[in-house]
Amino acid sequence: MRFDLHWIALPLLILTRLPEEAKAEASKDFSLPDHVTRHMAPENDPCRDFYAYACGNWSTVHEKDPYRSLLEQLDYDYQERLANLLEGESQTSGNESRFLQLPFDFYASCRRNLDMPQVLTFLQQLVTHPKLGNNELTVALTAAFRLKVLVEMGGDKMKNIWLQLLLRSGPDWNSNETNRKPLQRHQFERLWLPTTAAGRFSKEVFWREVSQLEGRMMQEDDEEDQENELTDDDESLVDSQHIPDFWMMPWRTSPPSLRYILHMAALLIQKPPAFLIPYILLRLRFAAEAGEKMDRDLLALSPGR
């Protein structure tokens, strides 16, 4: 903070070095602004500790503020103005250029409680992005798994990110919202859209990747094919009824184990964002389709029909 506030002290230093007559004359035409004087501590002797004299009251004035230096204050003000801009009317207008609309969409993915139709719309826009990398996967997972903060992607962090998603469990999620059965070919045909993989994969190649991945996801534990030895205590960390919050990918019906969680994470970290993002979109469309069918069935069974 001493370095940050030296510029405030400069005019005071000049004044203290003026002769008394010059000071009196200067004070007639020169007065310090309030944002300077309120930070001063005049009880200190400027000849002994000029910084304490000029800035000694800064920490008291800003005691309840979420910053501890002038640079932090500037950063805070900047972030606040940026947040106000992103939360403004233009965020949802839909009339912005793609260059401007993407930041609004990314911000919305972690700041708003998106429902299923909003998540689907968001991901459908995202898959058309010319490049799908870790940044895009960050916002896709944040939206799809309804995270409150953006996850931070990176090469050495991917395993931990997937483990955190696989181990999430809370009371606010309705497990009927997603479909965790493997996709069948006729279902894939119905759900596939030309924009799903945006030219990155042909339909046949994408289906082959999906079917192979989901087949491995449904495998039972192979105790001989594990990188780490797990103890009984490790296995007890996973509840036998555990289903990760907002999980939309295949999940076996037999009780999951920590070995199975590690197996799932190992499968997913091998897949690039260019595959994972359209795959998550496809799985969520599968869940939405199943939900719509359930609503129609319930409506058909309702009295009076």
C-alpha cells in the first residue's frame, strides 16, 4: 500500500517544504480534494513520517471495503463496472455481434440459474464456435452441471475437475432431470443435428466415438486393470446410491465404487473438448426428449382424458 499511495502524498510534500508565507499564499488558491484529505492523519509529524501523515487514515476509511490497497480498489471498481455491463439489458437482447454476445453468454453460464431449455440453447450456440478448447469446455461444464463458479480447466487439472463433478452430491437436484442410459443407434439418429459437431466429426465417426465411450462407461469394475491400489476404506467413501449432481452421461445401475469413479474420470480426460462439448449437448437433448415423453404419458393418464 505504501507504494500505491505515494502519488497522493506528493502535493503535501511540496506544501510542507514551502516557506510559511508561501504556504499561506498557496493555501488561498490551493486546497486538497476530499479523497486526499480524508486519508490524511494530521496528528502525525510530516517531518518524521510523511507517509503516515499523508496516508495514515487510508486503512480506517476503507476498513469495510473488500480491498486493501489502491490498486485493489481500482481492480474492484473495474470488475464492478464490467459486471454491471454484462448483467445489463444487452446481455439478453440477442442482437449483439457474435464477438460481443459470447462474453455475455459465458458470463450467464455461471451467474444465472439456468434451466434445461436455457442450457440447451446456450450449448447449441457454443458448439458452433470455430474453436472448442479448454475455455469453451469450462463454460460448457459450468452451464451443464449448474456450477456456481467457473471451473478452471488445464492439462494437469482435468482429472481433478472430473473427479469433483463425479463426486458431487446435493439435495437440490432432481435425478429424473437427466437420462443416464446408453444411447441406442435409433435414438442417436433422432437426436443428431448437422450442427451438433459443427463439421468436426462426420455422423458415423461421432457415433462410433459415442458408442465406444458409453460401452466402456457401463463396464463393471476390473480390479486387475487399475493404476492405484484401493483399500476397503477408500471404497466406503462412495455411497451405494450415489449419482453425481446433474449427471447426464451413462451411469451403471449397480452400486458405484471409488474404482468406478476413477475409471469414469480416466475415460473423460482422454476426450478433447471438441468431442466432449457436442457430446454433452447430445446427452442433454436425450434427457430433454425423455422428459417430454414422460410429460405426455402423464398427461394421457390424467383424469378426464
